[in-house]
Amino acid sequence: MGIFSRFNDIINSNINALLDKAEDPAKMVRLIIQEMEDTLVEVRSNSAKTLAERKDLTRQLERIAEQEQDWQQKAELALNKNREDLARGALIEKNRLAEVAQSIKNELANLDVQLDKLQSEITQLQNKLTDAKARQQTLLLKQNTVSSRLSVKRQLDNNKVVDTLNKFDAYERKIDELESQVESYDMQHKNLKNEFDELIAQDEIDAEIARMKAKLNATNNKAE
């Protein structure tokens, strides 16, 4: 048995309420859409049958109108021939056809009302179906997103991943220690080099001062 059993059940239904109560909303919305599509096919079929019936009655009405015109002409002919009895008979037949025509017109009016109602039902069903399909897409996207998030969380909770991360952290710490040792060695080497550079620079300065003194002494001795 379907989710809905009548047109009014579908039109008056609250899809949100149905989905909130469902254990599997995605499955529920598929069933709702299937029920709506089946009902829409049924309503359209009824509309097509009613439209065909209307066309048939319209053709009957046109034939009756022609027959009425024919009996009218026969009545006039009979009167021209002084056959009042035949004229009366022709007019009686014409009036009978007029009553049949009026009955058909009444039936056509009822069919027009039914067709308007069916068209309105088709429009409402189509709108409901469009809304349900939109909700189905939303549910599918939400379901895919939740599934992806759950998969990621399961992977993150996996012990192998945790072990791998721990190993990575340990390797990273070792690399940091090695880098610290290299930096320390570089610092010591740099300090030692700087001390030697300072000694060499000091020797050059002392030598330069000695040369300047010697030159100055030589100049003073010549002056004397």
C-alpha cells in the first residue's frame, strides 16, 4: 500500500512531518515521489479520457444542430405544400432533438468543470512532485556529506593512523635535535673562527704600528 491513497492525501500532506518520523528519510522520500508520480499518471489519464468524451459530445451536438436545421427546412417545405400535419411532425422531431442537444450541453458543462478540476489537480501534483524531488536532492547531498565525514572520522580514529602520526612526530623530534646539534656546532665553529680572525687582525695592527714607529724614528734621526 502506498504512502498516499487519494489525491487530497498528497496535496494536504506535510512532507517534512513524514520525513521527520521516518527511520530512513531517503527511502521515505523515494516512496513519496513514486506515489506522486503514479497518482499524476492516473489524473492525467482521467483528464485525457474526459477530454476525449468532451470531443465526442461536441461532435454529437454539431450533428444534432444539422438535424434540427434539416427538420426546420422540412417543416417549412410541408407548410408550403399545405401539409400542416407533416410540418407539425417535423417540428416535433426538431423539438425532440433540441431537448437532446440541451442535455448534451449540460453534460458538456459538467465535463468542463471536471476538466478544470483535473487540470488544477495536475498542477498541484506537479508542484508537490517538484518540491519532493528537490528535497530528495537535498537529502542525497546531506547523506553523502555525512557519509564522507563519518568515513574521515573512522579513519582518524583508526589506531594505524594514530601510530603513523606518532612515528611522524618522533621523526620530527629527531630531525629537530639534529638541526639543533648542527646549529650548535656552527655556532662554536663561528666563535672559534672569529677569535682567530681577531688575533690575525691584531697582529696586522701591531705590525703596522711597528712600521709607522720605525719610519717616524728614521725621519727624526735624519732631521738631527
